[in-house]
Amino acid sequence: MQELITLFLDSLLIERGLSPETGSAYAGDLKAFQDWLTPEEQADLSKVDRSRFTGFLMDGRKRGLQPTTIARRLVAVKMFFRFLATENLIQTDLTECLDSPRLWRHLPEILSPDAVERLLKAPNKKTAKGQRDRAMLELMYASGLRVSELVNLQLNQLHFDDGYIRVTGKGRKERLVPVAKSAGRLVREYLEVVRPGLVQDASLSGTHVFLSMNGRPLTRARIWQLIRELAAEANLPHTLHPHCLRHSFASHLLSAGAPLRTIQEMLGHADISTTQIYTHVDQQRLKQVHQSFHPRA
């Protein structure tokens, strides 16, 4: 079964241009599904009963996985079996009639403007590390970047004179995102003052914007760790994660009256339904709409 999974993932990366991050996520999902199956089922996928797919998804829920992770697991498994059927590696697609289980709604975690301000001011700007961390946080919040987009950001993608950056998102799709002047100024200061001192070997640092203190490109795991450390210093929840800044970026724009379609474009969402989740967390806006239009308000 592992050979079939590898063949499937290669086809996604080469033929469909799937991003390495998504490919890695699908690989993890399919590895979990493989471990869920018995050795007999792994050896002969035709022996897998449809109830086994539902059981796999429900097991994820029992383990406390996020609804979006469970939904992605379903997509990965369905795409895998559709690929096998198309390539005549199995006789029938066992997932063809498999509907998505009813997933519970999980609203994104949003920081208040005051909490964002506290987090942004947590780095010690008197140190090189603090200057770098402040520039990173400001850019993430100013442009709503995914952590993968931040760590892969290249010097030639910065266009601060024109007020935007060019971001490579999921599926290697590019988009232009405006940047606040304050964020641009801090990133420029980091590039002029801090980054040159971090570059020890140009072959290791490459053209990545943000580098670790030993001159290598930062990793997603390190960004998660940094944000949790800074959250603790700012007296914010220790479970804070990088996506909170992206969620806050979108929610605060919506609260200020930005059109949902514009927010969708800046976030790089392929489907407007993904962006619409922020309408459910903007409580202040919902209250205003209710008070303005409900006859009993």
C-alpha cells in the first residue's frame, strides 16, 4: 500500500502542482489511514469495507482532531482511491458514494486589537533577535500571511516602495498583498541592520527574508515556538499559534467594513465559503446589524 501512496503523492506534486506543505499533510493523512487498516486490508484494498472509512474519520474525532483536519483526511482518502481507480489499480472506487460526515463547527481563535498590540510589543527591540521577531509579527498581522508563506518569503518578493508583497500561497498560487507602512518600515530596518549580521554562509541563508540566529532559514516549527514564547511574555494564552494573527487580520478588516471578497483575495482563499467563517466570529458587527435592523432590538 505504501508504494501506491507514494505513486499518488508523486502524481499530485508533479502533475497537479500541489504545494509541498499540502503534499506532506496528505502523506500524514494517508499514513494514518494505512495504520488504521488491518494488514490484510493493506495488502488487498478491495477488502476494505465502506464502514472502515467512516470509522477512520470518527476515530479522528475521538482523538480530538480539529474538524478541518478530519475534513482534509476525507479529501486525501477520496482522492487516493479515485486515483487508484483512474489508473486501474483497483476495480472500483470504494469512496465514490462516501459523503462527508457531519462535522461540528469550529470557530477560529481571534485576538482583540489590544491583545495583538501586546503580542507585537513583546519582542525586545534592543536585541537583534527582538528586532527580527517584531518585524515578523508585524508583517504576519499586516498582511495575513500563513506561517509557511512567511518562512518561504524571498527578498525579491518585497515591494515596499509600491506598498505590497508578492506571496506564494497554497498550490504555488501567487497573490499581491498590501503592507502597512509601519510593517514595511520594521522589515526594512531588520533587513538593513540585523539580517546582514545573521548571514554566515550565503549558500545556507539563500534569499530568504527571515533567518534564524545561526543564519539559516527559519522553520514553521520555530515560528510556532517563538510565538508561544512571546505570548507568555505578553501574558496571553500559551496555546497561541501563528494562524491567530492571520485570523485576527481577517476579522479586524471585516469589523472595519472591508468587503468579504477583498478579504478573500488578500488571504488567498480559493472559495468564499472559507472566508465567510469570519462573519461568525465578528460579534460586534453582528450586534450592530441586529440593533439596526431587528424590530425588537
